[in-house]
Amino acid sequence: MAARRAGVPLFLVLALASPADAGEWRSWCGDEASAPALGWHFYCDRDDAPDESPPVNPPEMAPSSAHARILEMRRELEEARATAVLDPSPSHVSAYLRLQQAALQRSAAFSDSFRRTVWATPELDYTLRRPVGALAKQVWSDERRARRDAALARLSERYGLIYLGDPACAACRVAGPLLRAFALRHGLDVLAVSMTGEALEGWPKAVPDQGQTEKLGLAGFPLPAVVLFDTATEQVLPVGFGVLAEDELAERIYALTALEVGRDY
């Protein structure tokens, strides 16, 4: 039989093999030590029993939610757009435009309801805190300036203002006179500290730095620097560095000393 198999394809040999031959073939499948090298394209029947564990039931679908509906609408819109781009037939483009129009109408309805709710609910109307209209904004600005000036007039009751400068600093030669005019306008006392001990522009009687900046934790700060010293907490509050206009100085000092964090936003 071996002679007859010469030159016969392997699949015919396997198909015509006798039961004995088949038994001999299956005997090759044993432990790896005794089995001949069959090659990577041979494999033996598995001896392990089929898995009889009960099938796992698919998880139950969560009930539909507003968020899920929005995601589905967005998916449908994107799918319609992609279909229209790939095949811009009138029917596909029309289907996309209808979905887009429906989405825009929903957005318009929400926007309109949003503003009507704000109008009718003062605690939700941010423009009552920060107006955007020209007339209302002018009224708000005038009131804000009055409150700010009142806070600056009371500043010395709790805070001290410290100015750090250097005669060799170009920005200090501009910032010094600006700060002096600001202090005179609002009646503020300022302690001017010269890092070199020489007179500062606008502050001829500046005191030399004899460790004050180190003690206050201001060593290495950029110059010029304007800081507040809180006598109640003994903390230093930096107001700003570099050249600051009078209005900016007033706003920063007012925010640091009279407003709670987040009140302006």
C-alpha cells in the first residue's frame, strides 16, 4: 500500500486510509515525548470536554436617558452628514439638512427658554452683578469707583503699603512717580524701600533695605514691587510688579482688601 501511495497527495491518503490506518494515525497523538514531530500544520483532537458552563446573559440595557438621546441624535446627524459627503445625492443631502434643521430648532428653543428664565429669575441673572449694557455698565462703574475710593480711604486702618525700588531700574523711574501721585490722591502712607539705599525717583526719603525684604519674604521679587502688609494677620499681599497705572493699582488694592475671592466673577 505504501507503494501505491507514492506520489499521491496527502489529503487523498488520509481520505482513503483504512480504519486500522486511522487508528494508527490517532495513536500518534499522545504525550509530547512519545509523539513524532508532526509539523506545525498537524494537530490532534482535543481531549478536554466541551465547556458546559451556562451561557452568560447579556447585560440589561439601561433605560433611555436625556443624555443618551442627545448622543443618539448627534450620532444620527454625523452619520447623515458622512453619508451625504460620500454620496451627495439629493435624497442624502436633503436627509442631512432636515436633521440639521431639527437640531438647530432644538438649540434655538433652548436658547430662548434660557434667556426668558434668566430674565424672570434675578438670582440667576449675572448681568445684575456685571452689567453688559452701556448705560447699566456706566452706572455700575460709577458705584464701583465710589466703593473703591471709600475702601482706599480706610486702607491705613489695617494695611500698610510698601514700595520696593532700585535707582538703577528703568521701570522704577516710571513707577515711582506714578505711585507717589496715587498715594497723594488717596491720602495713603507708603513705606518706600531702596534696595541700594539711594534715593528713588519720586521717593527722595526712601529708607535703605536693611533686611526688611528678607524678613517680609520679599527677597528676590521683581522690581519695582508694590505690596500690602496686613497688620491683622501679619501677612504680605503682593499687589503687583512692574509699572502699574493708578486705576489698576486702585482696582488691585480694592480686590485684595475689600472683596471675597470669586466675588467679581
